[in-house]
Amino acid sequence: MSVAYKPVGWNTNKIFYDLVVGIAVVLYLVVFMSLARRVSPDARWDDASIEMRAYGSCAFLMLTLILCIGPLSRLDKRFLPLLYNRRHFGVMTCLVALMHARHVLAWYFAFSPIDPYIALLSSNTSYGRAIGFPFEAFGICALAVLFVLAATSHDFWLNCLSPPVWKAMHMSIYAAYAFVVAHVSLGALLTPETHALHFIVSVCACCVACLHVVAGAREVRQEVKELSSGWIRVGPPERVAEGRAVIVSVAGQDSVAIFRHEGRFSAIANACKHQNGPLGEGRIIDGCVTCPWHGYQYRLEDGCAPAPYTEKLATYDLRLIEGEIWLDPKGHAPGTRVEPLRQTETA
């Protein structure tokens, strides 16, 4: 935890994450440009066109992966490490998209008698038809959204805007993706031949949509199952390893993390107050749950952060019925003390 803001809080995981993404981007650009020059021996694609297509396609694929990480992590926890530093991935995507825009302006409007930005907006005004529609407008909208999200990705803006506002604003990433799909699709319609771009865009868009539908349906089924009873069955105490937690979904609410510490069980809200980090993925250090994202800590018995910090989490009641742990989904007010459950207690 820290009361001071830093430009970037680097750690080993972040460095490795950014390094892998950066290397993947460079490899993609190199391979794309090399193959494009080989498969176009008649020079239909000049070097500038190849470069702008390389950056544009790379940004589109990166944005697709960003939107796939969320549902994948809900379907399989092994994808959670990709989710933790997804903001870094988003900033890199914005940078690659800006490079694509730079190449477009430098190639198509470099010799325009008017300002390149004005020429970009005024060169095509056929808004009344599908084929020939100014697809550039969608690209500009997508780039604007990506730039705003990248500029406000730091924790300073999260704290300044409040988590609900910040999260709502960053949900516009879906609008940006829709703009990109429209930009690429309408631009591809201007080419007489059918090429890989037509299929790649369709497959990527369908993949994003299907993953969100599958993940959403799974969560709905879980909520319906939980609504059929009052208390939620967690399972035998052995299910919760010492010093670790299991995460239980609660219908209509955030999930709950049930921890085992020194043989006793406590339940607190799973979302960290800092940035909704998954506390259930964290460890217990000095008797406090430590968020795996940024190290914020909370006491198990009352959900309060140790002094001088003031963050508080909701707490929940647990029971041991016939050898199994049960959770009351009706949580207490944040900061309410709940006596930890001992394994010998029965109801």
C-alpha cells in the first residue's frame, strides 16, 4: 500500500508482462512486413501501405485479445495473470494505433494543399451510402476512445473520478472495438478482391461476442442456482487451504472470499477497495489479506485496512453444518466485526 502516486509501480510481474507483449508486437510487425513484401511481388503494396496495414492489423488483434481476457479469466482462472496488468496492454494498443494513424496521414495527406487533419475529415463525405461510407470517421472515434482510456489508466484518475465513474468510462472499450470493426470492414469493402482481412475481422468479432455470451451464461446459471436457497453451501473445510481462500459468487452482488487462517474461517468481500482486485487470489501476511495487484491489506475479522488506512470491506457470517461450511449471502456493513468460524463449531 502507498499513499503516494508514482508514474508506474514496476514489479517483476509487470516488467515480464510488458516485455512479453512488447516482444510479441515487434515480432508481429516484422513477420507481417516481411511476408507482405514476399506475397506482393508486383508491388501493389508499397512499403508505406505495408507498414500502415501492419500497425493497423496489430492494433486490431491486440484490442481483440484485451476484450477476450475478461471472459476467459471468468471461465478459467489460469487466465487471471493476463488480467492483472491488462491496462498496460491497453496503453500499448493505443500506441500501436497511433502509429497506424501517423502512417496514414503521412502517406495519403502529406502532399495535400490543406492541413492533413482537415483533409482527412473532408476528403470523403458520402455518409448516405454503405459502400463508400467514410470509414475514416470510425477509425478516428476508436482512436479517440483508446487515447482517453490510456491517458486515464493511472490510479490517480481512478481515485479522482471514483471507481464507479472510472469503470463506466473504461467500459467504452467495447464502443471502441465496434468502431474498429466498422472501420476495418467498411474499408475492406472498397477493395474489389476478397482477402484474409474479411475473414479475420469476422472471426475475431465472433470470438469476442461468443466468449462474453458463454461467460455470462455461466454466471447466470450460478446465480439462479444460488437463488433457490438461502445460505450458500461452500463445502467441507478441507476445501479451503490454510492461508488461502475460495471464492464464492453471490447472486446480484460481488463475490465473497472465504479465508482460512490458523484453522479459523472468515468471509469478506472479494473486491479490493483500491481497484477491485481479487482478494481471494491474495495471501495472508501479518494476519491481513494482501491484494495480489497492489498490496492493499485488510483484517479478516472486520474487513478493515490497518491504520493509517481507512478502507473497509463487507463481512459475512459462516456456519459449519453437518461438517460443511455455509455462507450467509447477506453481508454486514463494511467494517463490521464477525468472529471467525472454528472448525469444531456446529449448527
